[in-house]
Amino acid sequence: MPGTSTSAVVLECTIKKDFQYNKVMPTFHHWVTDEKRFGLTFQTAADARAFDKGVRTAIEELLDGKQ
């Protein structure tokens, strides 16, 4: 509905050290962690790049021991 703001969790996934992330196509990324598979299809390549950047930052921080 225009002008209405709602928020809901549509995906919850903890990034752990076993995290395997793949960019299959510019707008489709999938990953495996904790023996569970996840995937997202993005409307634009720019959205996918922004998500990829966030995921890679989180992975680097995890590997560096930051929280």
C-alpha cells in the first residue's frame, strides 16, 4: 500500500566460519552455512553489489575476530 511502511524479517542467517558465498549471476547469489542453503535474487545488479559488499565486510570482520 503506498505510503505504508512495514518491516518483517524475510531471511535470517548467521554468518559463521563455514560460510560459503557464491555470486552465480549478477542478480543471483547463494550461500551455504550450518548445512543450510540460502539464495537471493535481486531486482538490480546494484542491489546485488550492495548486498555482496555487506556480506564480504561481515566475513572479513568475522575472520579478523571483530564483532
